[in-house]
Amino acid sequence: MTIRVCVPKEVRAGEQRVAMVPDVVKRLTALGISVSIQTGAGEAAGHGDSDYTGADIVSDEAALYASADILLTVNPLSNEQIEQLKPGSIVIGYLNPYSDTDRFKRLQEKNISAFSMEMIPRISRAQAMDALSSQASIAGYKAVLIASTLLGKFFPMLTTAAGTVRPSKVLIIGAGVAGLQAIATARRLGAIVEGYDVRAAVKDQVESLGAKFVDIDIKAEGTGGYARELTAEEKAQQQAILANHVAAADVVITTAAIPGRPSPKIITREMVERMKGGSVIVDLAAEGGGNCELTQPDQTIVHNRVKIYGPLNVPSTVSGHASELYAKNLLNLLALLVKDGKITIDLEDQILKDSLVTHGGEIVSATVRTKVEGGAK
């Protein structure tokens, strides 16, 4: 029997990405996989129905879900969408595994094998499937463009007949994938850039991009590529040293986020009040409450003449390339699942094992199971 991969139109308000692009459809159909796309699913990413050569275009949403052996999605499914799934089918996408535990009980009850793209392990073999990294890179790039729009200054130094304009100073807090891309983009625009991270190991990466590393003599390497939580003493030391760099910056972009946890508060009200009038903070950690204690998610506020913006779902604003990279992440994961025309969930494979949340009528992820059981008490 031919495997059918289905892709719905995203229902999240403002979402412009899609889980499938035409080029990936061609690769899947070449492998003998049948692909169905919901009408209009790719419109916001620049792909019309006719662009999906080789795919079936389905207007009936319920029929699409009911026919899917594998459903690919960007955002977590609603309870109503889960109810339409065929029992025993597979869902792959962002599942928000650290909250909304009721969703996983419903997936369990319908015997759905659900793979969470947030839980792809950060190991070398999984890099081509790491959607968190591919989308974070886009967010870091776009954050600099957003900041340049909000800032009432040029980024580069310019020599004009009226005099020389000095370059802007940009501070990037957090040197993960988003932070490093932000550093590279700000440098391309000609700014003077500093980068900071509590993980001292990233110093060489920051400097390789032409930025100066802000060293506060704290080593906070954690697991999975993330930093560990700082002690109270380390937080005080961090803020005391960072305060001077924040005050000197025209733009501060914060990227310090840990999945499943509130974003660490790094920039205090007092630090903002030391910044120059007209300065800008773009807080990419707004989804988790923000790295600045004044951040309001999805809003731009002005405090003491400093603009603070906490954008949400930034990758969606670069929908074309965000969808392309995400679809390729999914394609690479599918290559582990589909062998010789058959679906095989190999629980000995670390990538599949770590990202699988529900399977065989059970919640197999220990992390999610603990949250579900805790929420039931």
C-alpha cells in the first residue's frame, strides 16, 4: 500500500509557513510516496496549489486528516484536528511538549505516533533535522532587520558632505544559533558588534564573525547545547558587568531561551533606564516571557525613550525560506521512518526515540509523561 503524506493549512493566527514546499514534494513522489496538500496551504509562503506538481490538492479538511498515514504540520494540532486523525497514523511537527498536556492524552487515546520537532536531539547526525536551529537562524537574521527599522540611526559608518555618521553599536545577548546569525547580520550591515553568552565555549565563534566577546568570567555550559541556570551570585555578577555594555549599545538583541522554561531575565528596568534615548531592544525570547523584564510579548513599548519590542513567531515573517528549511528538516526525518516503501519506527535509533512522544497507545516520552501525570493530580 502506498504511504500517504498529508499537509494541512496552518490555522494559527498570523502563521505564514507551510510544512511542505514543491521541491520536497518532488523528492517524496520520486520515492513512491503519495502527497496530499490542503487547498491554499502554501499561499502565504508564496506557493500556489498549481506549484505542487505531483501532489493531490484536497479541499475537504476532514478527508485530508482521515486519509493521512503521516501528517506534517508546523504548529501543534488543536483537539479538533486530532479528532479527525486516522487511528494509528503518525504526526510530525512542533508539538509544544512542555505544556498543553491534554493534547498528548488525546494523541495517546487515538493511538497516534507523534514526533516532536522540538525534541530532536542535538547530535551531529540529527543536524539536518534540527528545526529549532533552522528556524532560530531565520529569527536571528530577521531580528537585526527589525532593529534597524526601529532604530533612528544608520547601522554602518557613512561619510557624507554633511559630515561623518558614526556606526551603531549592537549587543547580541545569547550566542546560540539565533545569536550567531544576528551577529553575522549586524556585521554585514556595518555595525560595531559585541556578543555575550554565559557559555564561554562560544567565544571563538563570536570572534570568528568579527564581534567582540563580552567575557564576565562565568562558565555555565549545560546539556543539549543550552546553558545551565545561573546561581544568584552569578546573576548579580552577570548584570553588573552587562549593565555597562547595555548602556553603551544603540541596539540590544536578546536570544536567551530554553525550551520548556521561562526565559531568563537578563536586562533589568534599571539597565534599560541607563540606555541612551532612541536605543532599541528586540527580545527574541518573548515567547517565554522575555529576557528583559519590561518586555511585553507581541508589543512595542517605549520606556524612558527606549523602544522594547517582543516579537512572536519571527520565522513566519520570512515564510518562503523558513518553509523551505523546515520542509527539508521534515524530509530528512522521514528518511529515517520510511524504508523500502514501508513505515518503520526504529526505537533503537536515538533520533526517533528521543523525538517520539506518543506511540502504541502510550505516552513514551518520560518528560511529557511526567508532566501529564503531574497535571492529572
